[in-house]
Amino acid sequence: MPRPSIKHERREDILKAYERCIALYGLEGATQKRIAEEAGIARPLLRHHVGNNEELLREVVKRYTDRCRTSMQELAAYPFSGEDELLALLFLDNSDMTSPTDTMIATNLIVIAQTHDYTKELMTSWFDDVQLSFEKVLSALYQNAKKDMISIIASGLIGIYFNHDALFPIKKNDKDFQQRSYQAAKQLLLSLQTQGEV
């Protein structure tokens, strides 16, 4: 009886290794040598299991954007009891929302998207999903707010969240930083509260 193929498992190991290398060394520093070492395999097996550099990059972009899309769909579907629960998730306990590795991958993919059309297309679609997810959450919390205001406040909230997320690896023990991010976002949301009262 033939042995079951381990190609899928190897492929996953390689792609995870590539993601870790991107987070540690950036896209240019994520060489095949480093990826192979991180995955614990011989370098020629990279091409056998995944492909060339372009195929590796495309797979990682797709993995990252698929992972984020799922996270955003979960956020949009979550029945938040109020703004404090949403803000606590985003700024006080964001361990479930993202990871330092994902933050570094996103940063590198945004840079490469300027010159790489496939990455630009998927990253643009990813960001559109983020915007729509935040708008859905805010629309559920502030049902009397106007749609254009929801969109504007969602964009501001995303900006604060991304800044907080990008700095989190070096500021994770800085409770003042987390609290300031939380309060800045809360101030934005106040405009939606008052709009509903008019």
C-alpha cells in the first residue's frame, strides 16, 4: 500500500516558515535559505512543495488575506452588547484579533503591493473587507446614525486600531498607550451617539 502523501503538511510548514521569515527579516530578507532552515527541510524541496519565489509570495498573500477575511467576518457577525465591549476587544485585549507576526506580514505586503499587482489586488480587497466589517459593527451599535457618518467613523476607528496594532509589539506593556488608543476611539464613537440623539 502506498504511503500517504505528506506534501500538504510540508507545504503548510513551508508557508508558515515563510511567514515567520517575512515577519523577522522582511520580504527581501526572507530568502529561500532562511525559509528552508525555518521549515527544517532541504532548500530544493521548497520548489517541489510550493514553487518558485513568485508562487511562494502569492500563496502567502492569499493565506494572509483569507485569514484576515475570516477574522473580519467573525467581527462583523459578533453580537456586541455595546461600544465598550468592541473597544475592549480592539484596544485592551487584541490578542485574538491579530498577532505580531500578522502585523509584520501586513506591513511588508502593503509595501510590496506598490509594485506587485497580485498583492495590490488582494490587499485592496482585504482592506475593503475591513472597512465593511467595521461599518457593519457600527451600524448594529448605532442604528440611528447616518450611513455616511458610519463610514467616516469606521475609517477613523480603523486608523486608530491599525496604529495601535502596529505599535503593539513594542508597547504591549504600556497600559497608558492602550488606554489612550481606547479613549481616542471612544471619542470618535461619541459623534455617533450624539447623532442618534438629534
